[in-house]
Amino acid sequence: MRIKDIRWNLEYTSRANPTISITIVFSSGVIGRFASPAGASKGKLEAPSYPEGGIESAFRVLKELKTKLVGREFFSQREFDNFLSEFDGSNNYSRIGSVVSLGCSVAFAEAAALENNVPLFHWLSNGVASSYPLPLGNVLGGGKHSRGRSIDIQEVLVFPLKAKSYREAYEALVYVHKKVGELLIQRDPGFTGGKNDEGAWTTSLSNEDAIQLVVDAADLVGSELGVKLAVGLDVAASTLFDEPSASYYYRKMNKYLDKEGQISYILELIDRFNLKYVEDPLEENDFSGFSRLVESRGNKTLIVGDDIFVTNVSRIKLGIKDNSANAIIIKPNQVGDLTKTMEAVREAGLGGFKIVVSHRSGETVYSHLSHIAIAAGATLFKVGIVGGERIIKHLELIRIEEEMGGLRPATINL
Ligand code: PGA
Ligand code: ZN
């Protein structure tokens, strides 16, 4: 796999913010291309998107990288990603930024899969992938994805506990999304039809009324279609956390909750709404708070770490030691290349964590993430339900399922 050329272009995420697509051409003529997404509620320890100096510096870095890459031959994904990591030299891609590193890593992987005549998920899993994840979709949201004008909780999510096919599972989520819109017309006098960054509805209802509405929509659709649906939350608690007072601020209720208050509130929500999934219920450094939730509800609910782990092996090790989660969000751009992403997946698997591969709120119109989710052996694939940049990822999974066969759906025992 000899690199013949590397090119780049200014592109846009779904928030119409600039990002960079990177194209890698092998001497055989095959090409791979990818543009990194961008988050809004980022973990503090994520790899930075851009070098110091922003996107202009990233363009300069790419010119420098091109002189080193062109003509060079690579034999594996690991060798290519290690080359990127050494070129960066900082350990967390702070010199070149994750838009450059992940763009190159995924573009290389796509070209490599083509060169070797295998699907991308096959290339990334060395051929051992055997299942595909079920979709986990954001239907109603607030927090940083809605300019603070909806509920405090960032995301209310729905997922099937079991499905015969990805198509059936995705269709069920589409119906729940539509049903939530209909119920909002009936129950929310302030409803404008507005949707947020991930295509989830926004509402003027209270946090609890909003969750209840999603539970009702999931029940209605679930019994209509005969699919068992579950409801969950991404609290994104770091975005509610006020450091000076060490408490969580709920704007809708105009209430501050300290750590104990937050833990009791989350337990109350889990029980009242039978939540099967709770992501980032506490701020990103509260390993002990997370483990309290795993101890008391981990047998029936996924307690999921996103900002606390940032797809980073050393943070995952801390979480395993403290029993701080039973599932983890994997976002490739948090760590900056596919080798590091798969290392995080492996480490999390050793700790018995379920894998949830996730989009970012500012997504790009590429579908490589669907292959990454399969290669990671993910149980859930967290992607918004509507919007072209999300739909393309679901369609890719359906295509893989229907055209390639041989993969079985993940099962979730909760
Ligand atoms: P993002 O957040 O806006 O950083 O992509 C999504 C999430 O918290 O899961
Ligand atoms: Zn999250």
C-alpha cells in the first residue's frame, strides 16, 4: 500500500462549521476519503480538533505531512497510525489535531480495504467481526444541542432490546421519532416543530414530562410493531456541572443538586421511567459517583461513560478498576486514529463494558462509522434518527446487513 498522493478540501459539518476532508490515493489508484465530525459537548480530555492556530494551521500541517507520506509504503493500519502518532509527537494529537489525524487514518483504512478487496469493517476487525449493533437514537433533546432553550438533559434516547434486522430496528426508531413529534403537538403548547443539532425534537415541557412523553411514544410504537423498545438518557452532566459550587444546575427547575442530590435524582429517574441506558450521569471526573450507580442499578441499566473515558485507554483502566460503568461510548475523534480507537474497544471489552459506537452532534456525510461500529463489536450504534448525515449511516448498516449477510444482530440482556 504505497501512498501516491494526499489531497484535502474544506468541507462542512451538519452545523455548517468548517472541517477538512482528506483523500489518500495509493499507487494502485484506489482512494479513500473521510472528513471528521465535531462535538459540542466535548470531554475536557479529548484530542483537540485543530492544532494551535486553528484550521489554517491544519492546512500547513497537511502540507508538511504530504512531503513525508508520498512515496511511502505501509503494510498495516497500525503501522500507518503509528506513523501519524510519531509525526504528531504529542501523545494526544495536540500538535496536528484530530481532524487531520482521524481524516488520514480513516481515508487510509478505506483505501486499504479496497486494495485488499474486503469490506471496511472486515479490514478493521482483521476479519473477525460477526455481529452488528442495534441503533440508539436521540428523539428529544436539550442541553448544549438546543442552545439551552429545551430540557436540561441533553438527550432522551430510544433503542430496541432485540430486533430481527437492522432495518426493522431503524424503522421502529423512525416511527418513535414521528410519534414524539405528534405527541408534542398535543401536549406542548409552546412546541414550534423545532429540532436540534442531532435532529431530536426540542420542547418547552419540563424534564420529567418530556421523558414521560418519549416513554409513551416508545410504548405505543413498540406494541404496534411488536418490537421491544427501551428508553435512555444522555445527561451530559459535565455540561450541567458548576465547578465553584460543585453542583449540577438544572435551569428548568432552577435547582442546584450536589453529588448526593444528583445520584438520588438519577436513581429516581431510572426507577420512575424504567430507563435502560444512562450516559454521563455525573461529571467527567466523578469515577466514584459512577460506581455508586453501577452498584445499585448496573444489573438492569447500562451506566455509560462518554466524557469520563474519552475513548482513552488509561481513563478506561481507571474506570474498570473502580467499576465505574458497564458500557462505554466510543468516538474515534476523541482519540484521533483508528488504531487507538480499537485499542480502547479492546481494553473496554476486557473490563466487560458494552460498546456503544457514537456519532458527534456536528456530523459529516460519510458512512465509515457504520463499519467502525461493526468492527468494534458494538452492542449499540448511537446515531441520530433524522438528517442526511445520520440517515446515511443507518442505510450503510442496512446495506451491509442485506447485501453481505453473515452478521447477526447484537442482543441486549437487560
Ligand atoms: P457531542 O456530544 O456534542 O460532543 O457530539 C454528544 C454526546 O455527548 O454524546
Ligand atoms: Zn454523551
